Amino acid sequence: MKKNLNQNHSFGPRTNENNSENMKVECGCTTHEEKEYLNNFYSLSVDCVFDCLFNTDSNFYKEYFAANNFFDLRVQNWTDNSRKLEYNFDLGFFCKTKNIEKQKILKSVKNECFVVETEVSASGPLYADCVTTITKYCITKELDNKTRLIVNVRLDYKKKPSWAVLSIIESKTSSNMKSCYAFIDKKLTSIENKIN
Ligand SMILES: [Zn+2]
């Protein structure tokens, strides 16, 4: 007869912490909208992945910021699980956009689950100001010290551009997002290798 590992927890005091040991946690979203850019597992804690992605003072964040040609970051403090970031984005050829990013923590359970939604609107050249980029980060515990990160991105048009402009925006956003999340994926894997 197979031994049920959960029986190890049948005796002794039971606390919430014991119950949650090695239990997979779901983000609980009803949908993950539009386009998925990342869906991967890392041998890191949920809090560590959250810190990498949202602690603007961390080396991880600074490297991510520079790698994406973002600069002049101004960050507000978190208030009621929300904050605003402002930064510029260098498009090359002396073009830059001014970005405003609103971040909202929709769900937060220490070392189990974080769901964060960000909304980026940009003003500047290349039709940047007709679209808002909405990104959802679901960071969930898969096992103790193993975390799943899912990132989905949706484009919300303030005014619907012509078909030609729409296809330029979509292909440009898609290539920017792919390189941005490839960087995050590679960087999280390198931290994982350093720690473990
Ligand atoms: Zn989710």
C-alpha cells in the first residue's frame, strides 16, 4: 500500500503554516487575457520573485530598467496596494516617450501568491499615446521554494487607429515585450542558479 505523505501532518499541532507546506497555490484569476509572454517555474520563493519584479531599489530592477532603455525613474510609495511610476523610454534616433505606469496589487499572501496588474500609458512619438498596455503578473507557489510566474499582456486602445497603424503598434509592442520578458526569464534563472 502506498504511503500517503500527507499523513505525516495528521498528528501534532496544526497551524496554517503547516497546512500550506508544499501545497500548490493557484492565482485564482478567472481569465488570463490576451497574450501570454511568460509562463515558467523558478527555484525561488514567491517573495523573492515579487521582490525582483517590483522592488525598484533592487539590482535586478535596475538592470532590467537599463536593459529596456528606460531612464529617469520616479516612484511613488505604495498606498492601498497601489503606486505610480514615471519614466522615460529611449526609442533611439533621439526619440523618447514619457511613460506613466500604475501598479496595483490585486492579491497578496506572503510567500504564497501575488497578483499584480500594471497599466502603462505613454506620450510621445510613434502613436504611443493611443494605447494603454495592461499587464498582469501572477506569482504563485508551486512547491516550497519553487514559484510559477505567468505574465499576460493586453492592449487597450483609447482611440482605434487605422489598420496599418494598429499592425505597427502590435508588432512593435510584441517585439518589445518578448525581449523584456526574455530578459526577466534569463535573469531569474541566473539568480536561481546562484542561490541553489
Ligand atoms: Zn492569474
